[in-house]
Amino acid sequence: MSERNPIPLILTAIGSVVGTVAALSYYGYLHIAKPEDALLLAEFTMLKTVPGQDYKVSLTRADQIAQCIDGVLVLFDTQQRGLSGVLVNDRKQAVRCVGEETPQATQ
């Protein structure tokens, strides 16, 4: 009985994992999120509307578009194509909405 050297098997396993991760990343199936990809809930503020009280908002449009999909409010970023996310509160509960629309291409 001859003993097998485990080093080639270990190197083959490590090489296979690295090659698989590299191929998945190259073809776009693997995305490593960066901090700038995420928008924190703290960056948004809800303005409560009170009858008879005026409030001011900027005339400049935000970089995000919100749509109701399957009863959940989904934000799409117009600056970074493909970046989207679900609006959640501080307990990571999705913000619900009424109605359902199919996302349309932005101009």
C-alpha cells in the first residue's frame, strides 16, 4: 500500500475554488457589494404632512425612483444602472405600498 501525498489534492481544490470564483465574477454572476452601493435608511427622511402647514422640498429630482412591486416599495438608482433595493425601516422590515406596477425604463 502506498501513501498518497495530500498536497496536490489540496492545491487542486484551492485552485478550483479560486478559478470558479474568478469565472463567476467575470461573467457577472458574482457581485461583491461595496459600501458606496448601499443607501442607508438614515439618508432618507419622511416629511409628515399636516393640514394647513407648509413645508418646502427641493425642486431638484432625487437620484432614486420608487415603485411598488409585489406590495413592497423598491428603489431604483438612476445614476448607477442596475442598482436597486428595498426600502426598509430600522428593524429591516420592508416598507409596504398599495398597488403594483411593472418597472419602466427611465429616460
